[in-house]
Amino acid sequence: MADGSNKHFDENEVPRRVQELPSVAADEDFRKRLRSSFVGGHFDAGRAATSNANRRAEPRFAWGRWLVPVTAAAVLAVAIITLNRPPELRVTQVTGGGEVRLDGRAVASDDMESLTAGIQAGAEIETPPETLIDLLAEDVVLFEVTGGSRMSIPKIPGRWFEREVACSLLVGEVRIKTGERFPGSQLKVFTPEGIVEIAGTLLSIQRDANGTCVCVLEGVARVGVDQGDMQPVEPGYRKVMMRDGTVEIIPVKPMHRDGVLDFDKRVGQQIR
């Protein structure tokens, strides 16, 4: 070449160096637009190249458009789940002594921390004779499990969903008072003789060798030997379902009424 600075440049090396350049795959869409422009007589190399460059610069997936709404939905879901979570069921008072059994494990009745830790949904609690244990889920439900009872622990209803819960009473007596956050929920208590559906009330359920007795003092409970037999029990009445199949609704006996009223007087103020 004429320029002295390139006097050592060998033009014969050009073909070889071109062959050694890395191979770059052609863009098929760009080829089609180039061919169409050329055949149609409106080819503009600069515009075609700029269009191709802009197209390649755009993101293939518009992740930014989706990231904000997906993140907001996830945050909302977490908030709903958190706010729906019911209060913890905890032991508030133990009257009497001895050992409580939780799923067969003995726990001292004065060890409130261990008792509360063991009061989990589905766990079975057995109380020693002459011992009362009060269980509270704040503003939702209050239980009193009397001495010599054996029952399972229910879940506590959520604020908006998971509002139908259940437990079982095998022997003994449990007194129940619902709170201001309970309406709209339903607690089912199963015994060997029947079912009790609680929607908001003050009552007691007793179960012994003769059968099951449900005494209602406030509100209304539905009681039956099975789902096809459910009927309302009004305040001041009890439904008795005997092991021999006898079923009747009769007035609450004074001894049963007084036990529930004493429970409400002693600890009922714990729940609103």
C-alpha cells in the first residue's frame, strides 16, 4: 500500500485472516426483512440495521411488567394468612394436682409452660380426678376440662377461613364458652353417642358409661346421634343420648346448670 506505516502489510494475508474470523450465526428475521426490502425496491441498509439493532436490544421477556404485581400478590397472600391465624390455645389456670397426660406423656399439673406447649390441635389430654384445667384462645373460645376427662384438642377457628373445627370427648365433662370472635365459626364435638355442633354458646358436654348429655345455658347448639338427626337445643334444656339408643330433650338439672354457671363466674371473664 502507498502508506509507509503499512509497508510491512502483506495483502496476500487478507483471505487467510478473514477465514480465521469467528463465525457468527445470521439472524433469520433480519435476513427476511432484508430480502423483502431488496425485492420490493425500498431497501435502506441503515434503517434495516438500526431496526435490527433495536429489536435485539429489547428484552425477550418483559419480566419487569410481571415482577411488581407478582410480588404484591405474594405479600398480600402472606398478610392474609398471617391475619387469619387464630390466637394460641394456652393453659390459663389449673385447679387441683397430679399429673396430666398429653398423648400419653405425663406432665405435672403445675408446669404451665409444658402444659401449654403440649396443648396442640389433635393432641389427647387426660386429666387426673378432682383437677380442672382452663384453656383459652383469646376472644375465640374458652374450655374447662374437668377431672377424669379424656378428650382431643381442636384447632382454633381462623378469622376468615378454616372456620370449621372438631374434637372428640371420650369420657368426662368439658365446659365451653365462645367469645366475640367466634361467630361464623363452628366447633363439632364428637362423642361415642353423637355429635354436638356449636356456633356460639355457653354449654357443657358430659360423657360417661351411660351415654352423652349436652346442657345448653346460652345460645343454641345442634345435637344429634348423627348428621341426619341434628336438632337445636334451646337454653335451659339438655339433650340426652343414651348408649341403649334412648334420646330425649329435657330441662337441665340444677347440678349441671350450677356447674356451668360456676365455671362462667370463676373464669368466664377471661374471654370477651
